[in-house]
Amino acid sequence: MRKRSLFYRYKLHHVLFWALIYGLWYFLRYNFFYKEAFQITFVKVVDLAIMVYFTNYVLIPKLLYKKKYGWFALAFIIMILTSSFIKMQIIGQIMHNPALFDLTDSAKRKERIYDNVIPHFFLVIAGAASKLLYDHSKMQQRLVEMAREKAEAELSFLKSQINPHFLFNSLNSVYFLINKENPEARQALHKFSDMLRYQLYEMNGAKIPIEKELNYLRDYVDLQKLRKDENYSVDFTCSPDVKGFSIEPLLLIPFVENAFKHISHKTNEKNYVKLDMERSNGNFVFTIENSKDIERTTEMHGGIGLTNVKRRLELLYPGKHELEISNDSNRYKVNLKLKTDQQAI
């Protein structure tokens, strides 16, 4: 298995493929160009390989996949003509007969175009077709993988609803048993009940309004504040512009949980969690920062985990998110930028 991975890692299958092309081409041309067969075949194979790779790794990704079809066709034709002209000049020098590929004569011009230019079109197009088929196959695999992971996530979510349903109903009963003279306890239980209601009844669609996600985050932060004394500072800032778009549910909460889980416990300095959200140029910017102890590390243990958060962002927001994480000796900071569906109002 290791040999196979190294084989493909260093693209040795490409080398073998072009070596095979060279061998077949040399065998076919050996009788026609006895002395110069090696050099001429080498020039032709290198010329073809350059055009194939330039088309597959430059023209197709930069132009064809970006729907710049006119520019792709123009660049493709110019590449074929330029490469064919240069190749004919080099072969003429190798054969010590530059006039052999003289294009001023109309009869020779048609013959040279037929022998050197037209085959290039079909050979390079064949290479491009293999690239398109390969990319299509990878895309299909990607879609299947996304569908499988989505199905697993939905199944996991359905399983997780069994206990919360029971807990939610129990909390409603406990709420009325708490003495009305203890408003903080009743309020805390009420917020916790709202969080469960959000998870059970409002996360049915693929995306939810950002306003509901913000309410969920506020309830969670308020509950965490009850656990901290005056030596802990918690700032929750949200710009009024953060509204009018949808977001994947529970996308932000792992970062908030992580901040509170690994906040510092210093006695001579302020311990803090700072959460800030804003909207700028059609992007939703989420920033959370927490102080941490030098001897401790700030990592997501258990639960969804940092690796899974990154994976979820790749699946749900491909090419539409930026995630930056700063892990200093006494501070941990996450900056997430998501491209929203609508511009800010």
C-alpha cells in the first residue's frame, strides 16, 4: 500500500504513460527517420505533453470551469498553432532542412497543417476529455460522500432527540416546583428549556434564520454567566445588521462551548470571553476570543471537535468561508467569515 501511495504521489504513472507513448511513436517512425528518429520522437512527445498538461491544469480550471468558453476556445487554438509552428521549426533544424516545413508554399502548407496541426487538436482534446471524465468522477464521489455524511448526521440527530424529549417535559414540571422567590433559578431553567425547544422543534430545515441561532447563543452565554464570579468577564456583542439571512443550525455553538470550557482561571488577572458578530460586504463575521492558562491548551475535546467543525464547514460552505484560529500562550481566538445569501440591508 505504501509503495502504491508513493507511486502516485510522485506521479510515476504519468512518466510510464509518456514513456509508453514515446516507445510506440518511436517504433512507428524508426523506418522513416532512421538517424533522427530518437530526437524527432522526443520533440513530438514533449510538445504533446506540454499542451495536454497546460490544457488540463491551466485552461480547463481557469477558463472552462469558470464558464469563460470564448476565452478557452481562443486560448486553445492559439496554443495549438503556436506549439505546432515551434515544433516544426525544431524538427526542421534536427533534420538539417529548415525548408522542409516552409509554409509559404500553398501545397506544402496544407500538407504540414494536416500532418502537424490537425492531429494536435484531436490528441489534446482526447487528453482534455480524460481530465473532464476524471473530474466528473471525483465530483460524483464527493456528492455521494456528502449525501452519506448528511444521512449519518440526520440519523444521529434523530437518535439524540429521544432523551431531550423526556428532559424537556421534565424541566417544565420542575420549573413550576421552584419557589417564585428564586427568580434566577426559574429564569435559568426557562432559558435551558428554550434551548431544548430550539433543538427539538425549530431545527427541521437545512438552514434557519440567523435570529434564532443568535437567541440560542444568547441563552447559552447567559447560562454560562451564572457559573462565573466577578473575576470573569463575558462580552456578547452583535451588530444590528446581523439579520435577514439563514445559517446552518448549531454551526457556531462548538466555538462558544470551547471558549467557556477552556477559559483561564487566574486570580490576579481578568478572565474573559469576548464574542462579536457583524455583517460586512455580504459576509457574516463571527469572532470569539477567550483567555487561557499558559500551562493549558485550548482544544476541542469530545463532542463535535475542531476537526469535525472544519469538515462541516467544507461540506456546507465550500469556497464560501474563511476560518482563522490563533492559539497564543494566554489567548485563544477564532475568526469565522461566512458568505451570506443576501447583502446586508
